[in-house]
Amino acid sequence: MLKDFKRIFHIAAWNRNIGDWTMGYNTHRMLEREAASRGIGLSFYMIDSQRSEFHDALIEQINDEASLFLIGGGGMVFNRPQDESASGWAFNIPEAKLASITAPMFVFAIGYNKFYFDEAKWPDYMGGHLRTLQDLATYFSVRDVGSKVQLVREFGLDEEGIEVVPDPGMRHFDRHIEIPEIAKLGDGPLIGINWAGDRPEERFAHPWRETRRHFVRELTKCVRRLIEEKNARVLFIPHLEDVDVDFFRELREEIASPNLLSLYNLMGHLYPPAGEILYHHIPFFTNVYRQLDLTIGMRGHSCIFSFGAGTKFIPLGSHKKVRYFMEEIGGPDYSIKMIDPEGEDAVTMYDTIVACLGDEGYARLIDDERQAQFDRLDAVSNKMLDCLR
């Protein structure tokens, strides 16, 4: 029987990215389970970290009602000038207002998220904001060692005051859902491909259009060969309804086989328009990753989801965060980096994918490491509950 009820104000990217929504959903489910064992019921008050105004009346409400002020997780340490963030990163609150929050602040599994070819400098005030938050927070954590190194090196945070915890996107509470058409296509390996459509100028080397065109062409050749030689069933899995889905048309232009499918076309109900609530879709969306034999993922959470589901994955693209995660679990380097057109083509991609499909040691590593990461998440969930006031 529940003896007490607490409210957590959860500051995260509650907008259009199902990866960020999944982190929040999984965090809530973990906390609810652990809190119930203590006789505590929880409610969550969700505030979008990027687009919300932390005005005085809202801060007063937080101080009056919040048992915990939870920030994260996700790749929040990034700057996009058009956001005009008051902090310089994805927590839109001025540094001067941080000290006015009296509820315990718990920074959970945030990540360094600067794109590989982003040459812009960080705003001058961003480092001071992060350092002040670290000083005021009851607990401050990042999701991988790579992020910790960068926060210390680039922003001068106290290394000893940064904990490294797993990304909660891996801790699934999924429910089975049938994927239409897949069973009709034989029993070849089911390979998921995730592509990020935003900020291509920061993902590909200059001139980015030419570089992107090269890698799309080579990836398409590789996918066609996988279908022809391995009878692969290839499922395109976009994460953002408004910016990722169009890439499927580029693949389809060169691949006529019915073995190439798009989750967006098959199960459009999992993709509401940007800005709508995604919470109730998450148990079913993440279950798709449990049904794959392999994921080739550009968005960091496509790799994290796969790991949590016990599915092998290959990081795709130049962003360091996907390799930071691979380093966290001690996995083999099967990355398809798409950095150097001279060094990567359809043949190298194909060889990498086939080698990964056949690597049973990698599958065993995921099974063994997954429980260790889950145990760490359970431990940090209990630390959050210890901080409730």
C-alpha cells in the first residue's frame, strides 16, 4: 500500500524526438517501480527544456510543489543559435535564476552533443551556466565517459563532481506489436536502418551535399546487395516524423525490391505530427527494435534502443556520441562513420554488416553487459528517490 505521494518536475526535450520521449518514459517507469517498493506514489510534471520560459511564477510553483527537479537525460549539451537559449544549451533558464530553485536538482544522464563537422564556437556564457548548475545540483551525471571528458575540457566542470550513468533509453518497458508485411518476406535477417535527416551540413564533410550524395549512393548499393545476396529484410525506422521520413524515398528510387520497407509507411499511427504527445507510443515503438537482428543507426538512441532490446547494432555516421556509447559497453568497432569518401564505400559497408551479423561474440557481450547497465540504472533510480524532499 502506498503511504506517500511525491511530484517530480521533469525537465527534458518533450518535443518531437521519440528518442527523448523514450528516455523520459523509461525513467518514469523505473522510478515508479522502485518508489512503489518504498510505499511511495509518484506523479510527473513535464516541462520542455528547450521551449519553456522559466518565469518567476513557474519557479515559485516548482519550489512549492516539487519533491525533485529532474533535468535530463539526453544529448542536451548542444547549441543551436536559432533557439536563442538563455543558457546556451538545451535548458532554457538564465544562470541567475538557477539559485532561486529550492527543490533538489538532479541532473541525470545528459550528453555532449556537438556534431562532428560543427565548427561554431560555444556561447561564452554556456560554460558558466553548466558550472553553476553543477555547483547547485544535488547530483550531476552524464551518460558516457566521452561526455564527461568534454565537459571538463571545454567548460571547466569539476571532474570529481560528474558521475557517469547509463542512458535510460535502454531500459525498455515495451509491449509486443506485430510489424505488418515482414512475415511474408521470408526468414532472411531483419535489418533496421535509422537515418537522421536534420543538420546534414554538420554531419558530412565539406562540400556536404557532394559528400552526402556519395554516402547515400554507396549505402543504397550496399542495401541492395544485402537484399539480393542475403535475402535481407530491410526496415527503415525514422525517429522524427517531420525530418527523417523522406530519406526512404532516396533508397526506394534505386531499390525496387519488396524487401525494403518503411516503418512510417507500415505503421503511421506510431508517428503523430510533430508537437503531439508521443508517450503512449513508446512501448510499441521500442518493441520494434526487439524484433530486429541488427540495427544500423545514425541517431544515438537507435543504437541505445537496440542494446536495451538485446539487438546488435552498428553506429552509422560521423557523430561521436554513437561511438561514445559503443565504448561504454566495450563493444567491437563496427562503425560506418561516413567521414572519408575515399575510405568507405558500398563494399566496406557490406563487409562490415555481414561480419557483424555473424558475430556471436558480440551478441553474447550485449546479453552480458545489458544486465550490468540495468543494475546501474536501478541504483541511480534509488539515488533519485533518496533525494526526494
